[in-house]
Amino acid sequence: MAFPETHLHMPIRSISLPSRIHPPSAKFQAALSQLHTCHNSSSSDSQSLQISLLNLSELYHSLHQLNHSLPTAQAEHSLDVSTTLLDSCDAARNLILNLREHLLSLQSALRRKGKSMGVQIKEYFVFRKKIKKETSKLVLGLKKLDGSETTALAVSLLRSLFTFLSTASAMKTNTCTLRFVSKLIGGGGRSSTSIMSELHNLDLVLRSDGDNSKEVKKALEILEERTEGLEAALDSLFKSLVQYRVYLLNILTTHS
């Protein structure tokens, strides 16, 4: 089924003036091109996801400015798709908000250098398991969506985000022993050469038996900063999706 973005309005060529793309169409094409570039990248870290989310936000923001007249059935289907995307976006925002709360608790426990660090680590990994279950359900919901190129890109990006949030290292949680906590309190550290995602890296650092309080501190600071960026990008996407829904509702109101 075709969607509005597959039929961009192009002005008629003038005899005296060269043709040019209408500004909203140009914005759409630019955002689409940038999103494809990010989508084809092999990187799966939070910064790449943040950039892609912002591009997707711009894509939907430009969509409702194209002023297409859609058939009622097409607008209704687009509205249904936007509902699922909005729900997924809001769920992702809540997961990241809860993740940031756990990161702040870990940072606080690390500064206190007490036994509470072990408790916070266990609570963090319990939450990570919860994320995995919730994202699995959200991904199943996204698989049911079909439609335009924009929808396919949105689904692919949100699935990548959920994979980023749910992927955990293969090590078992019970390797977070009291011996690790005691050494963590004692200080010290070693350099990290990890090139994996920030969440995966934090998992490995927290589960290590080594003397690595500096690594933990650095990993927490980086991830807290990156999740803040992801949260802002999701806020932007959520607003653009809401604007797009209003645009579709206006079309349906006009046709009724």
C-alpha cells in the first residue's frame, strides 16, 4: 500500500525558469537520504542510534508539511501504523528513563564505596532482564507493520534501538561476587579497549572480578551521557509522530 512519501509533489518545469524541488519535499528527501546512510552503517552504538532517530524525526516532521490529499483508506491505515510507532517510541522513552535511574544509583553507590554497590549491581541486572522481555514484546508488535519506505525504516530503527537496549553479555550475573565489590571499593583500574556497545561494555565491566573502579566510573559516565542523548532524540521523534497523526486526522475529517 502506498504512503504519502512515495508520491512527492514536484513543481511543473517552467519555460523561463529551471525546475526545483519544493522546500518540504527537499527536506523529506534530505532526511530520507541521511537516514539511509545511517541505516546502512555497521555501527550500532548509541550515538549512531541517536543520529538516526533525529533523522527519522525530521522525516516525519517533513511528511506532514507535504500537504498530500490521501484516500480515506490510506489515511486510516497510516493512522493505525502511527499509533503503533507512537506506542513503541513512548515505551522506548520509558525504558531509557528507567535505565538512567539505575545508572545514577550505580554512580551514587560507587561514590559511597560501600557494600550497597553489590546490591545496586544485582538490581541493575534484574532490570536488564526486564528490558529484554519488554523489548521482545515490542519487536513482535513492530513486525506486524507494513507499508511505506518510511514505515520500514522506522520499524528497522526502533528494532535496532530495542536490540541495543536488550543485548547483554554472555557472562552470568552471579560472577558479581563479594570479592569484586571489595576490590571495587579499594580503587584502582585498568585501561579498556572495548569497541562494543556502551551497554554491553558496562555489563562486562560490572561483571568483572578485577580491580576496576575507574573503568566502572568511566563506563557509567559515558552511558549516562549517551542515554540522555537517546532520550532527547526519542522526545523529538515522539513530537513529530504526534504532528503526523494530526495531519492524518485532518485528512480524515476533511473526507468525512
